[in-house]
Amino acid sequence: MSKSILVTGCAGFIGFHTAKRLLDNGVSVVGLDNINPYYSQQLKQDRLTILSENKNFVFHKIDLTERQSVDDLCRKVQPDCVIHLAAQAGVRWSIENPWAYLDSNLTGFLSILEACRHNKVGHLIYASSSSVYGSNKKLPFSVEDSVDHPISLYAATKKANELMAHTYSHLYDLPTTGLRFFTVYGPWGRPDMAMWKFAKAILADEPIDLYNQGVMCRDFTYVDDVVESVVRLTKHPSAPDKNWNSHSPDSGTSSAPWRVYNIGNHSPTELLYVVSLLEKHLGKDAKRNLLPMQPGDVSATYADVEALTEAVDFKPSTSIEDGIASFVEWYLEYHQEQTDSVSLKKTA
């Protein structure tokens, strides 16, 4: 009988979609989240409500810094695989609130590593980020590239996660797989991310902030493609690279059971084009507020996904046109439901 998969951050954007896909596939999922107030807790509760409709889902509200609670849960569940998607997100927020990133992304990640080590978890998949490429200018970004120059604390914590995971893979033979996500968007997204912020501002006739005077490119990656990559990787625990050469080391593989992959659409899109698509589907023009580049930000991201394709025979392919159409359809429906719910409460 198959054991369950533990998904941390299951009330978050990617965690919710990953848990739902696994449940739809008949997998038993144990979800962990602390439901922090970084953004709307109601949105997180709404995601959990959907997951809880499946009898194979069990939720535990735990903070990752509570290392004994994390270890106790792993000991009780004995998961085949841990998909660790809980983290303190946000490049710009990390500049203003550095301690939150230490607690969640470093202390919290160590709690996960230790729990996996002591409870013989067969595979740890964890979220890294395209932000680890930092000030790199060579495009597309490849897992073989050096990532030694982060330009935000958030990026530094994600790079640290990859190093910590490698240590545990080397010392304890724990298969670990790091996923460098590239600008994920789609239904049930995060209110602090561009797609949601732009849609909200356009509908409210408020200006949208476009940094670097709007001259920016992002490798926008639709959430369904991200989830497909994650789910496929659950069946491919990292293994030592027999051809790894310590005299000429490959940054994306190792002599230990450790790998990192780019999860991106390998198709960078200009931010101004994204705005034009949102205008089209929302039926309203945007008011553009052109601003200088922000600290910790980069002008372009672009994923080389060759390693991912070789590993799981899949690469993200949803077009930005189709993805934004789906996002806007969900966004309008969700907010109409919220409005209707408030109206019903007022008349009750």
C-alpha cells in the first residue's frame, strides 16, 4: 500500500495546486501550513476548504520553526516523499523584513531536513527560486551556471537551501531535488505578485507600478505546468551523477543524490505585453506608473529547462496568452463570489 506525501505550504499558491493534483491522482496527502498573515488568510482558508473536500487529505497547522512538531508529524506519517513548498516569499519584502526569512527559510528548512533524515524519508523535493541567479547576465539561466552572487536576502536564503540540501544528501544519502521556479502565475495566485496586483489596479482605475520604466522581461510559468513538473519528479528521486567530476564540477548535479532543476516556460515575456493582455481580458485600460529599477530586482529572467526535460520528459509550454485568459477568468469569478458572500452576510 502506497504511503502518503507530505506537502508543506499546502495553503499557499503552488502548494495548494500540488496537493490538489496529487489528491486528484489518488495519492494520500498530509498538508502542513502555518497560515501566516503575509497575505490574505481568507484566501488560504478558501484553498484549504477545497483540499478538505477530499477524504485523502489531512491538514496540520504547524510552524516550521517548531522543529519537534515537524519531526513528530514525519514520524507519525512516515511519508514516501516530502514536497517542501512552505517559505517566506517575496524579494522586495525581504529587504524590509529580513528576520522573517531567517526563521522560515533557514530555520524552517533545517527542521524539514532533520525530520527527513531521522525518519528515513525517501525523497525531499523543495522550492528554490530563479532569484538565485542574482546578477547573472548570461541568458538563458542554466543549472550549470554559477549562482554565487545573489542580490536579495530572499535569493540568498534559497541558495542556502540548496547548499544545506547538498550537505544532507552527501552526509546522510538523502535524495534531494531543488526546484528553481520562474515567475509562477495562474488561478489561486498570490495577491503580492504582479498578475494579481495589476488586475486589481486596472479594475479599480488605479495606476500600476512598472519598474525599470516597464522595460522588464520575465519567464512567466503557468502553475499547471509547474505542478506537472513537480508531480513527475516525485517518481524520480535524485541519484548520484556517476560522471560528476570534482576537478570540473557541474553546478546542477553532484556525486551525492542531489539535483536542481529550472522550472520555467523557457519563453521570456515583456512586462508591457502582459499588461496589454490583462487590459484585453479585463476590458479596461491600465494607468501606467513608470518607475526606476528596485533594489534586489533584475531586468530579465529566462529558464533553460534542458535538464528537466531529460529527467521527466516534460517542459512547461502553456502560452502567456492562454495562461492570462485562465487567470482573469478565475480572478473575476473568485472576487464575484467574495462580493456575493459579503452581501449575503449583510442581509442575513
